Amino acid sequence: MPAPFDFLPPEGAVRFDPANRNTNWAIASSKRVLDLFVAVPAFVLVAPLLALLALLIRMDSAGPALFRQKRLGYRGRPFDILKLRTMRVQEDGEIVVQARRDDARTTRIGRWLRMLSLDELPQLLNVINGEMSLVGPRPHALVHDTHYARLIANYKRRQDVKPGITGWAQIHGLRGATPTVEIMSRRVDFDAWYANHACLALDLKILFRTPLEVFRRRNAY
């Protein structure tokens, strides 16, 4: 299992400091500039692809092309995360079962979308709206937040930064289902480490490594 400590920010880089509001403001501002600089033109470029994928989703199975679900963001603020629908429509009840390999609920096109992480593209709108960042801990379903917050001591440390489309855990292969508390705890360790070391240089490193991780397709299904 990879260790989350294989990166040191450049000397003099502004890093997250829980006790320093000015430092945190500087980090948040630099991340916001990067988010808008990348997300706005990226959304314009992928908009035609999103329209095509939405059409294919509607043709493949009954239901809306866009999936919305409540998640907790920065400091526990709720927001609606956006995804392309990859599963058959079902009730969003108190029990949310994570997608698994060869999950019968996944549609034909949904399996392909998940494999290439294309289902996450609508989250560029979440980034533009300021609800998410390009880089940060992946937001979990509300019931999973409640469950794991009771079992993992540093779980809520993830919420000290905005959730992201990609993150430090994801580029180390920690994506997909978390069937045990141990696996989730390992992912949370990476998320908490990111929250403690967040800086522009680290975000750029994660963004550059994300496409490689997508093509490796580790735990993508």
C-alpha cells in the first residue's frame, strides 16, 4: 500500500495552517483561481460530449441523464453533487450500497462511463459554483459520512477543505468501493494528510497524475 507522505511542497510554498487564517485564505484563493482557470474552459470544451453522453444514457435506460445526490462539503455544508447517471433508477433511501465490480445495477453505458470516470464530468459545474474544488477529498454519501464518522477518529478532518473531483487518495489507487472500515480508514488517512498539506504545488501534482490513474483504471468500475 502506498504511503501518503511521498511529497514535500517546495520551500516557501504556502500550506494549510489551522491556526493561521491569513494562510488559509491565501490557499483558498489560489485554489479558487486554479479551479476557475481550468473548470470554465474545460466545461465549455466537454459540453458537446456531455450532450451526446446524456442522449446515450436516455436511450440506454429509463430515467434522467443527470444524477443528483446530497453530499457534505466544506465544513459540513450540504450541496447537490452532479454525475452522469450510470445505474438504473432506484429509490435513494437510508441505505446506500456502493457500486462494486460487475454490479447488476450498472447500465451498459454506465459501466463504460465509470471505467473512464466520464460520469464525474458534470462536477465541473460544482467546481464553478464553488461547492467543490478540482482537487480535494472525494465527498461520500450522507449515510456513509454518519457511519464512518463514528468509527474513524479523523474522518471529519476531510471537511476542512473543499471536496474534489480528484484527490490525493485517488491518485494512489484508493478509489472504488470501501467494503471494510480498514479500507475506508486508509483512504481517510490520505484525505487528512492532504488537508494538512494542501497547497497549489500539491494540487498541480495531483492534477497531472490524475489522467495516468484514469488510464490505469485501478478499482474503476
